[in-house]
Amino acid sequence: MSMYTALSGIAAAQTEIANTSHNIANVGTFGFKGSRVEFADIFSSSPMSVARTMTGSGVQVSTTSQVFTQGNVTSTVNVLDLAIEGPGFFAIRAEGGSQEETQFTRAGAFRRDVSGTIVNSAGSALLGWPVAQDGSVLSRTPALGEPMRVPPTKGAATMTTELSVAVNLPAEDALLGQQAAVPPGIAFSPDDPTSYAHVTPVSIFNEIGNPVPAALYFVKTDGPDATDPGSTWVSHLVVDGVEVPPSGGSPELVFDGNGLYQSGGNATYQMIGGSLSVSLGEAKVLDRGFQVVSAAHNGRTEAALTGLEINTAGTVYASYSDGETVAMGKVFLANFANPQGLRQMGATALSATAISGEPILGSPGETGFAYLRSGALERANVDLTQELVNLITSQRNYQASAKAMETSTSLSQTIINMRT
């Protein structure tokens, strides 16, 4: 009997050494929670046993429980690194997984995959709730949220169909650049500076939303005289170095003697993929040099992601190249009535059980839930010094139980020798 008692002590010490080794091995694992082995004594008794003379029958492993104390939080340079400062767990789900397969973790090392989904190193997606533009939660259903996604681009590309340019044209012929005369006397050519007075680049997008090099050239064709104090200019649209002839309207600008716009300057050009309407109706003739006052068009390219921000309440904001900042979703936290009832799944992931209870969801910062810290990670809560002490203690327990077993074996051998 004493041999089995000693053997149970050896097995218990082995279990504690294995658990301590596991804690030490994961001292550098982010979000790792150390565990401890809890033992219980064994007594074999019967109704006829006398309590004061009973001896124990050894030891057994009662439970191995995780210790959910807070680990140290260290800063990083990655915005998607998230640390929970207080109670709560992130909810994660493997690709293609159902709501029932949702897992929970304290490890907040996340990144964006090729589709923009926020995932951890194992490929499991971080779950969150949809939000309005101001960051307020739109819905808390389905109960365990949906994968958080930050798309790399925003909006659809559209071709430029309207271009509006306001310019100030010079009244004096001395300010006409290299234009040879009024009218210039030669055909317009973008390669011949003497055939035009001024040029300005303009922004237009093609049918797939890509910018196209384009420019507007201005030629003075008529100046004030004794019979007409007004002046006339003609605009030319050049795209990719080639002049595009107007398909409608008039590119000719007519001004009165005070330099105010009278007519013309609104022309339509046929481009690949559609037509482009150019409006110059805000042009003026002034006693100063050529000046572009404003230029605007209705084309648009896809806006590229330029930055991310996650506040302490878990709202994810994405900034795009069009200058707009959009709330993409809200990271929620899960808590449990009995966190020690969670089942360890590996890779710092945990799953709910009947012992842990159903997850209780809430926003970071609400009562019972921690705040989030972006650009930081929670380190393992393992105290390495204490674990080394535990390792020495377990080793001594193992050696003592082995000595007890050796003594029991020696006694058994003595009895066998007596019989022989």
C-alpha cells in the first residue's frame, strides 16, 4: 500500500514539474496566463474504519487552473497591437468558422490580411460590432459580432465628366507670354510656344479612375479696337500631348470692354469612355498677369488607406487619401462568470464551457470591462523567479517520494527474503 502512496506522490510531482515547465516556456508569449496545479489527498475508508487511526493513501491532481492576473503591458509601434488593461477577452473566429466556434484570447497581436480583415498570427479574425460614422454602435447582433475589416480602398472610381476652371487673363499684350501676335497668325500647336499665350495643367481621371495628363492652352485671338473694346480668347484642350477637338459648344471666350465674361467658353469633348464638359464661364480679363483662380472636376479615384486609429473604447477609425476618416467598427470584450472554467485550446485561445458560463459581452470601458490600449501588448503574467522556486520544490518532492518508494520496496524485499 505504501508503494502506491509513494507512486502517487511521484506522479503528482511530475505533473507539477510539467506545469511549471509549461509556464516557464511561455514566459515570452503575449497574453499567456500561467496555471497552477492543485492537489487533493486520498483517503480510503469504510463504515467500520476508526477515524483516529486512518492513514492516507496518497495524493491526486484536483485541478489545473489558470491564473487570470494582469500581465505587464509594453508599448509597440503597431496600431493593431491591442492590450486589455483589466478584465475581459477578445473574441476571435477562424476563417469560415460559425458563431458556435468563437474563441477568446488575451493576446492582442493583430494585423490586416490581404482582404483587410483584422486577424491574429493564427489567421483567426477579431470580432466586433458595426458602427455609424460617429462611432456609435448600430447593432449588437449577431450576439458574437462579425470579423472586423478595414478595406485598403474606399469608394468607386469615376471618370471626369465635368471640369470647371476659373482664370484671370491679362489685358495687356505685353503679358501674353511668347505668343507671336494677336491673332498669332499660325496654327495652334502645344509644341510651339509662339502659337499660344498661356497654359495650365488640369486634373482629369479616365474611365478607370486613373489620372490623365491634361492641360488647357489659351490663345488671344482678338483685342480691343476703336469699334469694339472687347477681347476674344480661345481655349484648347490637350490630353496626353494630343489636342482634343470640341464635339459641342464653343471654346471661344468673349469679354466686354471691362474684361467681364460675355459668352462662350463652354465646350464638350469626346473622350475614351465618355464625354467631358469644360466650363470657363468664371474667367475674367484683368490688368495683371495670367492666374488660375480655381479648378475642380467631378472625377474620383479609389481612396487609399493612409492610417488607422483605435481609441480606448475600442472604436476603429480608418483614414483615407481623400481626407475622410471613417469609423469601421467597434471591438467588444467578453467576460465570464467563471473564467477558470474556460477550456484551453492552444495558441492562447480559450473556448467557453458549461463550467465557465456563456460569454457576457460589453464595450471597453463599460462597467465590468477593461479599457483597450492601442500600440501595446500584454505580456505573460508568469513570475519567472517564483516558477524557478516552484521547480526546485517539485524536484525535492519528487526525490522524497522516490525515496519513500525505495524504502517501501526494501521492506517488501525483506518480507520476501523472510519467506525464503
